[in-house]
Amino acid sequence: MKVALIVPGGFGGADDDIPVLRTLAAELSRSHDLHVFAFSNPGVEGRHRLGDAEVHFLPSPAPPSAGAASLARAATRVRWLATLGARLAREVRRAASPSPFDLVHAFWANEPGLFGGLLGRASRVPVVLSVGGGEAVWIPEIRYGGAGTRAGRTLSRLAFALASEITVGTTFAREFLPPRARERARVLPLGIDARRFDAPPQRPAGPPYRLLHVAHLNRVKDHATLFRAIAEVIARVGPATLDCVGEDTLGGEVQSQALAAGLGAHVRFHGFVPPEHLAPMYRAAHLHLVSSRYESQGVAILEAAAAGVPTVGTAVGLLPAMAPSAACCVPPGDAPALARAICAVLADDSHREALGAAAQAFARTYDARWTARAFGQVYAGLVPPA
């Protein structure tokens, strides 16, 4: 089939990189004539090849200013959407010659989902919409999620209504969708290239213990809960180091939380680490930790699992589906419970290795090739044979 994959970005490298989407596109292109339409930073345009796929960069206009008055901001947003939509339409028309697209696949139930849905209607082809994050979520106390504004709710509602098929990465994330979308949504996790992280589950005995947390520094990751748990873990099991990997979006707030928890000598902040440099960090870790209030899936959970590292964390994303045989999870926000779970796994090497082996089997089973085949089956169910 000839497939138009519309994504919010993630194909430009450096700060515009979503490895799980790049890996999926490369796998899909083995079986389909795949064209990726990626929104990019202003000034970034053109085309390049990724495997057998052609990537079309669509420079995004400057977004509306958060400080503007509401009416002015709304007008700017409408112009922004119109400009981006027009650029996408022109590039799709070029790519559709001489043969038209058979199907549109949009990632994220906001701008890509809206544009993908409109493109599908105009071209009279089916549309697959994949929920990518917190588009349908709103956690008011930390102001997280796309459903916190009228514009966000409208975009997602239109994207869901225009879609022929909806997919979501986990059963956990499906529960946050609006009722009609939830009834229609199919759970289809995004796999990774597990071979890039491969390592045996065995690690040197501790203490000291190497703990790893891979996530952007933002409020939905709830680092305050993580640090309270780590302080208790160190008091109970002995020396441990926590490596935090991820872009700082809060201007040093999280680092200050670590210092306030008395963890200045135990927590190391690495900032953004390129994907190719992450594998050695997973291979050195005893445990991967998650403290999030919400995850649609948690790609880092799969990366750690592929390296034989089990995750102990809050019951979000993939973790409820993997526990108890391949992960341990506790309620979000419960630092004492998180500390107890970490200590229990660290205290029993054979249990930790068994969890790591089961997690690794999960990551290898539901890898990027599995995901590409599963999406291929979704496509085949929507497009009648020629």
C-alpha cells in the first residue's frame, strides 16, 4: 500500500528526535510505500530517505504566544493551523503523483490527527489515528495534558471523529479517552529495536546499586515522589546512585528538589543523551525507575527491558500490563510504597534477574517488527484488495 504517515516531528535528529517513530517508519517501509510528513522547526524543510521511506519536512510556523490575549491567541492559532495545513496539503499532492495514497496514518490526536482526518476525507481513503501521549488527559494540579484547553479538546474530538480506526499504546491510556473513542480504540503498543539494547539480566551484586530514570524533567514525571523514595531506599539498603537522563524543561527545579531531599551526592543529571549512548547506561543499571503520574506507554520501559533491566514504578503506561511477572508497580504518588518495592527487588538478586528476563522476553516479543506487522493487519482490514 501507499501510506501517508503524519507525525508531529521526531525525524530531524538532535532535539527533534522520536526514536520509536523513526524505528516504526523504517519497519513499515519494508512492506509499504511509506511517505512520512513530519512537522519540523521553522526553517527546516526538504526531503530525505529513511530506509525505504521518504520523509517530507514541513516547517511549522511560529506558534501563538502564550502571553497574548485570548482572542488574539485564538486568531493566531487559527492562522497557524491554516498555514501548516496548507503546507501539508501541497506536499501530499506532490507525493500523491503519479499514484494516490491508499491510507493515512496520523500520530497524536491533535494537529496531526485533525489534518490526517481531513486529508482522508478529501481523498476518500481510510484514516488510522494513533494516540501518542496525553492528548485526552488533564491533571489540573500540574496543568498537564491536552484536554485542559478548549482548543485541545476540540482538536482531539475532531481527530477521533474523523478516524476510521483508533489505536492506543496501552489499556491504561485507553481508559483516559472519551467514551466513544475508548469503545473503538484498539491497544497496539509501539515496539522498539530490542537488539540495540540487548544484554544479559545479570548485574554485579550490590550495594552500591545503580538506578536509572529516563524521562524529561517535567512535572508529570513527579520527581518529588521519586526522590523521597530514593532517600528511603538508601537508608534501608545502603549506597545507591540514581542517574537521571532527560531534557530539563523546568530550569533547575528538579535538581533543587534532589538537593532538598539530601540526595546531592547520589543523583546525577545527564540531560539529553543521544539514543545511541543510552544502551551502556541501561546495561550498567540494576533497576529502571518510573515515578510518573501518567504515561501513555513508556518507551524507556521497553528499552530497559531489552537490556534485561526490570522497571519498578508507578502503575502507568505499560507497567500494569507487565506486572507482576515482568515489572513491579505501585500507586502514583506513593513514595513509601515505591521505596518498599525498590528495596524488595534489590534485596533478592534471583528475583530481580527473573523480572529482567521476563521483561526482556516482553520487549523482544512486542518489538518494532511486531508493531509494523500489527499495523499492516490494521491497514489490510481497512483497504479492500485491489
